[in-house]
Amino acid sequence: MNLLKIKEILKTVESVNFQLPNGNLVPEHFHVTEVGIITKNFIDCGGTVRNETVVNFQLWNANDVDHKLKPQKLLNIIELSERKLGIGNFEIEVEYQAQTIGKYDLEFNGLNFELLNKHTACLAQDQCGIPKEKQKINVVDTIEASCCTPGGNCC
């Protein structure tokens, strides 16, 4: 989800709830402690120089259980960060404390913002000797497709 999309959603919802990959909700008294822009410049294992830019939200739980972030308040925080930091319409990455700081992609399921697990990947598989995954086929389908059917005019 990009920044423009979350702003559109925040204008239509009555509450802000973040759901973890295991289905549990982030406690409703969470804070958004940071909204920022992160640019990662790196070289992949194939020697290609790359850069990635994301908008970063950091969620944090405090002891103030009476706190409840309203959609308009989060929208105000986002708009302030756009003005002060010059943040553009990049994809959003969410940080949330688990055993260590977890980084998540973000989607909306119509009710909650879903934190989706991120995964590592080789960006230069063709140069690393990693074999491409072979396409799996159903042998029965292949046999049926290669056989003539009555009236098919293939024989």
C-alpha cells in the first residue's frame, strides 16, 4: 500500500486497527512514533546497484491504555511528515516490536490494516546459479490434451 492509498482510507474509516500476520490486533493504545522516509542504496549479489525508498511507520505500545489513535490524527501526522520531510507517494513499510523490530508490508482488508510478513529474495538469481523453478504440470491433463477426441478432426 502506498501513502496516497492510506490517506484515502483514513478519510473513510472510523477507527485505525493494525492486524498482525497471526490474526491478533496490535493493542488499540498503540502510538505511531515515527513517520519517515527510508532510502536504501545497495548492491545485489550480481553486482547491480539498486535503491529502494519506502515511507516508514513505526508503531509502539505504551502504558497509556486510554490512548486511541483516531484516523484524522494519523492523517494529520502523515500530512505533517509530507510537508516537513518532502515525503512522496512511496510504498509503506511498518515497524512493530515483536522479539525484535519486525518490518511489514501493509494492506487494508476493509476493516483492519494488515501487517504482512516481508521476505528476503535474491534479486540476481540469473547470476547466482540459482535454478529457475520448474513448471509443474499435471500428467493427466497432458495426456488428455494430446489425445484426439471424437469429431476433433485431429486424426
